[in-house]
Amino acid sequence: MCGIAGYTGRRKARDILLNSLRRLEYRGYDSCGIAITNPGMFVFKDSVRVSDLAELLPQLPGRTGIGHTRWATHGVPNQKNAHPHTDCSGHIAVVHNGIILNYQDIKEELIREGHLLTSETDSEVIAHLVEKYYQNDFLGAVTRAIKDIKGSYALVVMMEGKHELVIARQESPLVIGIGDRENFIASDVPALLDYTSRVIYLDDGDTGIVTPDEIRIFHNENPVQREVLQTIWSIEQAQKGGYEHFLLKEIHEQPKVLRDTISEYMVSAEPAFGLFDPIRKPSIILLACGSSYHAALIGKYIWENLLGLPVRIDLASEFNYLAKIPSADYGFCLTQSGETQDTLKAMKRLKQAGVKVIAITNTVASTASKIADLTLYTFAGPEISVAATKTFTCQLLALYWIAANSPLLDTLKSQNMMMLIRQLPGFLQEVLNYKERIMEIADLIGSYENIFYIGRGINYPVAMEGALKLKEVAYIHSEGYAAGEIKHGPLALVGAKTPVFALVANDNTRDAMLTSIKEIKSRGAPVLAISSDSRDLEDIVDAVITIPSVDAIFSPFLNTLVVQLVAYYAARKRGCPIDFPRNLAKSVTVE
Amino acid sequence: MKQAVILAAGEGRRLRPFTTNKPKAMIYIAGKPIIQYVLESLANNGIRDIILIVGYRREQVFDYIGDGKQFGVQVQYITQTRQLGSGHALGCAKGATDDEFLVLPGDKLITPETIADILAVSSMSVLIRREENPSRYGVVTLEGNRIARITEKPAHPESNLINTGIYSFTREIFNFMNSKLDIPDILNEMIEKGFAFRAVETEATWLDVVYPWDILNLNAAILHEIPGSQNGTIETGVTLKGQVSIGKGTIIHANSYILGPVVIGNGCVIGPDTCILPATSIANNVVIAPFTEIRNSVICDDVHIGSGSGIEDSVIDKGCHIGGHFYACSEETEVKVDEEHHMVKIGVMLGEGCRIGSGVVAQPGVIAGNYCQIKSFKNINGIIPDKSLVV
């Protein structure tokens, strides 16, 4: 999972590529590089951040170039393995995102044929294949080269002295930005927003040649027209707007994005409701990875308890190893980016098995929405910080919205649920208004190395999400556990140096939670609690974060906001690189 | 002139409860915070490079304004950690400004014409205006078209010309910030040392909100200037008269009667059989249940108002949830704010996130704080502090 960029036009490619790479850094940042034809081929790359590359890079006037920011899959992050990769002659340069499954075979054959490969990456073979097949037809050589490749790729290839870029896409995202006597290429829209709002999304199997004045796209070697779309994201949304980190900005945006999503769903969410036939209750599979999986777990709870539907849930990354696909009517697949490779693979398997697939994603025209029979978008806007926050909340809203509007829910309950959904932005704002208390607790949390989050029922997935946030942004080892399971093992780890964070909802789990807390407390562990009702709690725990009182089925929204803020402030106290945690990337486009 | 420094760090204590969780510049008038009017006025005059001085509850400004692109400007934020005065706030921008720049308060509602007046003259000038009741402002004494002095809140004003707080300066101003914390004091000192500031009088819009009920006056004044537009779903039997603006995703249910000027935001559900009368603004994600009448009021985001309610001359802040048959009637009444007594004709001033049961009657002039809970069938009056529980 990497970010790629390309430019050909009338301006200095250097500055445009650097800027695009900066905006793509969330996709990977263990190394980066740029190649520019000036008219000779110049390649600069290293295992550095984009800001450091900018200092290394001379002021080349060349107007065509490619760039790459890497998240290592094959080969450690170092200068040799950084992209762009070149062929033996150094005349052809390639940037690649994806994975080439048969690269070992290709590499051996290329070496036999006398090619000199210098890196440990799978990507380098592409440059040499293009060299091998090149006979005065640049596009033809790339088209021939990708026939040898098995796997996924988004490619941009350039050749010394030529003001054109050849591109290809298979299962990895690639967009073209259309300018005035200049054109742009990137993995993702945010990299283009500074320059243009008109974009073309490529389909799997597309190849193309891009010059400053012309874009020609081919599918199976036949010319095709792809629709030019207007982006709905503005560059403003892609910037920090006063905040120190994207993560805090995105946490604070949650009341607004929920409000935006509500007004969008007032007009656009209806197609999803018809799926829930009250006569023949459908069976459902939910699939997702990471934070999306936690949102799906909450969705399962809601759909099972309110709609009385059988709901199976799997991690998409594990589902792909099931020998037999479980029978179901619908598969709801959650992916923020719409490009999560494991989820896409699971979607394809479901489709092949005849299951109708519904994608819930934040990215318009993503691969997930192309595969799915039906897409329900979340309207969170671009999320830059690697840790998911507002997209998680919007996924939850989508799942609750479906439940509230499903014909399976009686009208009175439906009305009541809609009323409660509309109050969520106000409740979230209230939690944000009282964040000083959360900061105090987070400072305390930041001084520990091991933490348990516990919850029961609908808040058990929130405990898992809280632990995940603390791991990924604050680098604190944390585990989310069902409170009832603590005594089956983890209690052995609990003690004065391992605090426990308890999510205490005001529902039928409350008494059992209090019992769990007492068990833990008697082992000498500091216990912190999040609850709307501090009665009976203040005496037995060390500190309580009080949240507004809501119907317990909506408590995950408020508890999630608290655990997000705890992770942010704990990370800030520990001096972590909050928006770009080590070893992680925003959208996981590899298996 | 390409740049402006906007001072938006201030709290506005007398506007509580509405400024407990947001700065004064973020008070909503006709569906937009005051600072948005300032930014749009600047953009309209080609001033797009904005330095925004923030402080009190600055996250509210960040969350709304972002980097300003949405409003046609580019914003750079500078934080004033302690709100010591307008001069001190401006001092925070030292080193960040061009040679020439405008300075404006972020909490006074203006239009593009207001700024055009000061842009017509060279820098080192002060925008002034006539005011019937000048003594609550800085009163300006003139010598020809130059400022002789500015006197803050004089008991016996020498003129009815007041300082709007809108200036055009050169960087010279930063050399005089050593001892004085407010811009008028700095100007007085500079004038004594021989500097000249030109006075420019404006007759364009410049509206200040000092007390909670001022929100209603500003709202009414601005609503008249907003043209009608309909983006939502309007069911049969709905009557819309006058200037009515309806946002996207909003549904106006059957038989509702809306008499402009009225602004309704995005994602709202109004009615059926609801009556919205002038001059009312309703923000986003608001529900107004059947058989409710609302007149001359400001309803903020995420508010729910139950059926059969009657609300007039009232301000209801974000996230309030009000049961059915709530009455907030307006009458001339005495209200105490900051130890001062005022005779005003208002209904209720309700802070953020209040939970109000059914059948509650608010006496005229109630000012309820944020996050109050009021049980059903209570009769409330006077000042109710934040987070009160009325049972």
C-alpha cells in the first residue's frame, strides 16, 4: 500500500510531485522518491519522509515526472528498495502500488536473460519487463509487460525524454486529474485537489497514455471513454484548519459530519431499506477489517436485537480462508477507503456465491462500490489521520439508520429511534465541550504501558475500538475484553501497573459490570469508568468520566468519542507522531 | 490592501449562556455565525488573506471555518492565550502581517459595503459611524476628518460618532504596543506623538450583539436580505409566502404555513400543520413537530420542539430537546444581566442541550443555562444556571 503520483504539463514537475506526495503520505511513509525527465532521467529516492526528500531534491526544471511514497511489503525500507525503479539502461522509470505475486519467477527469467536487478522489491521487475518488450511503442511495451504479471497494480511508467506517462490499473486505485494543458495522476483524490476538481477513475484492466494535452484510455487494447467526474472534496477539508493534528480535527468534526450525513440520508439512503423484507426475513453476513469490524460488531448487535435478524459477522481477512461460503441473502461489507484488499476479495467471493453485496464506504467510485450491487455512502469527508475516527462514527450511523428505517422495525420504535439519531450531534458536542476531564484521565493513562478496556453487550466492541485506538496512536499495549471474560485469564495480568477502563452502560449489563469492576479493584488495579450515571460507581472506581444520559443503545457513539479523545491526549502526552503512526498506513490495499 | 486581521478571541460574557461554550464571533444569526459575515464581506472586496486571532473556545472556530476555502478566503490562525484586550490580540499577529492590513472585530455583523468604505481611503484610518446611544461604545472626537481622540464608554459623550473597531493600519502600529492593551489607547498615544488617523464614516450595516436578546434584532434585520430558495421536499398543501429559504434534505410536511422572511437549514423535518412566522431562522437537523407555532425566533442545530408548542421572541441554542406543549410567550419584562436591569420584550433564552419535558411553561424573560433539565409541567421563570435540574 503506497501512494503514487505523476505529472506532465507546463509547470515544474518537481514542486507538483512533492506536494502530491505530501498529501499521499498517509498511504505510507517509510520511503519516497521522484523521477523527472529533464530531458535526461533523474531519480532521487531514499528511506526518508517527503519533507526531507524536498531538501535533497535539486531544482530541476523538467516538466514530466513520477513520484512514490512507500509502505514496505517486499524488501525493507531503504534507498535501494524505494521507488521509482529503473530498468538496466536507466531510461525507463516505474512507480507501482500493489503486489506482484509471480515476481520471483519473472525475476529469475529476467536475470537469465541478462537483466541486472538491484532491489528486493517486486516492483522493479516491471521496469525491466517494459525494457524487454520496448520496440518504439511505449504503450505497447507496458501493455505487453503487464500480461506477464499476476497480482495487483497501479502503475505509472515514464521514459527518458518523452513528455508522456503510461498508466495501468488492476485492483489498486488510480485516478487521473484533468488540468489545462497539463494532467495529473495519483492513487487518491486528495493529492489532486490543489490542482483540479475534474477526475477520471480507471477501471480494473485499463491502460492509458497521458500527455499534457491528451488522455487516451484502453481496455483490452480497445480505446474506451471513461466518465469525467467532479470531486466533492475540497482542499479545505484535506487540511488541518487550526488543529495541531488531523486526528483531533477529525474527532471534533464528528457532530458536523453526523449532521451532514443525516441530511444526505434524508434523500439518498432509501434503496437499502427495501432489502429487509418483513415476510421473508433475510439472513445477513457482515464483513469488515480493523475499526470497521468494530462498527460492524455494534451493527450486528443492533440488527439482531432490534430487527430479530440472524446476522453472521466475520473479519474479512479471515473469511477469505473459509472453505465453504456460508449461505446468506445479503453481505454488508464495511470499508472506509473502499480499497481494503481483504474486504474486496471477500466481496468478490460473496458475489460469486450468489450473495447480494452491499458496500458501506466513505469513498465515491471506490473499488468496493464498483464490486457491490448496492453502495451506501458515509459522508464523513476525507479522513487523513491513519486512525479512523469520524468514518467509524459515520459507519455506525449508517448501520443504525438502516435499522431505524427498516420495515422490520415497528413504526413507533422507528420514529423514536430517528428522534434519538437526530440528537446525536448535540450529545457529541456536549462531550467535546467537557473534554478537560477526559484530558486529565488521558494524562494518567499515558503513564502506563498496559491497559485493559472492558465492556459488555453493545459496548464490548467499543472496548475493542478503545484498545485499538490506544495501540495505534499512543503505542500503549491495550486489550479490549468482554468484561465477563476477564476472569478467564486476563485477571492474572491485572495489577497496580495495569489499569482497567470500564465502559458502564445504563442497561441490563450494568450490575454485571459493577461486579466485574469489584473483582478487578480487589486485585489492586486502578479502575477508570465511563458512564452516564456515576451513582454506585464513584465509591468503587478511581475516576469517572461522566457522559450525557442517552438511551443505552446509543451509548456506543458517546463512549467511542471518549475513547478516541483518551487515545489522542495520551498519545500527545507521550509525544507520539499522532497522524502517522509507525508501520501503519491508512488504507490497507495489500493482503 | 490584501490582508485582514480578525479579532475573534473574545468571550462576550454578557451573552451567556450562549457564550459559555463558544466565542461571541460564533453566535448564529440567520443560520450563520457572525464571523462568517465578516469573512464573506472581506472576500467580496478581494481581501482573501486572513489572519484569525482566536482564543476563548477556539475549537468552535476551527470546526466551523477550517482553512477558510469554503468562504473564499485563506485563513491562518494565531492563538491569543489570555484575552487581555484588542491591542494585545492584534500584537499576536506581529511578524505575520503585510505592510498594510485591515483590522476587524470578528463579532460585529457587517456587509461588503461596510468594508468598501474604509478601503476607499489610504491606510492609517478608522471606520466610524453615527449611533443614537453612543455611550456604550468608544466615542470619537474629530478635528476635520482626523481623529482627535477616542474615549471609551463615556458617561457624557462629546459626539454621537462611535468607533466601529474596523481600522486600516500599517506595520508602524506594532511599535506602539508596549504598555497599552487596547487599540483605542494605542491610537490615542500615537496621536499624541504626532501620528494622524483619518476618520471614515460609514452608513452601511454594522450590528453588535451585547445581550442575548440582541440576537433577535440582528436576526430580523438580516433575514430581510436573504432571498428565498427551495431545495428540500415540500409536501402538498404547504403555503410559503414571502422570502423563505429551505435547505437540502429538509422536509416540510403537509399543511404547514410559512411566512417569510424565514430561513430553514438542511435535514430538518417541519410539520405537518406547523406555522413558522417572521422573522425566524431554523438551523440544520431541527425537528418541529405538528401544530407548533414559532414567531420571531432563532432555533439552532439539532433542536427538537414537540407538538402543539408556541414559541415567540426566543433563542433556542444547539441540541435542546423540548417536549410537546411548550409555551414561551413574549411580554415586556425586567431581566437582570451582569447586575444591570433591562426592560425587554422577549420569550425564552435557552442554552445548549437543555432537556425539557412536556407541558412546560416558560415565563417571559427566562434565561436558562446550558444542559438544564426541566421536568414535565413545570412553570419556569427568571435566571436558571447551567446544568440545573428543575423537578
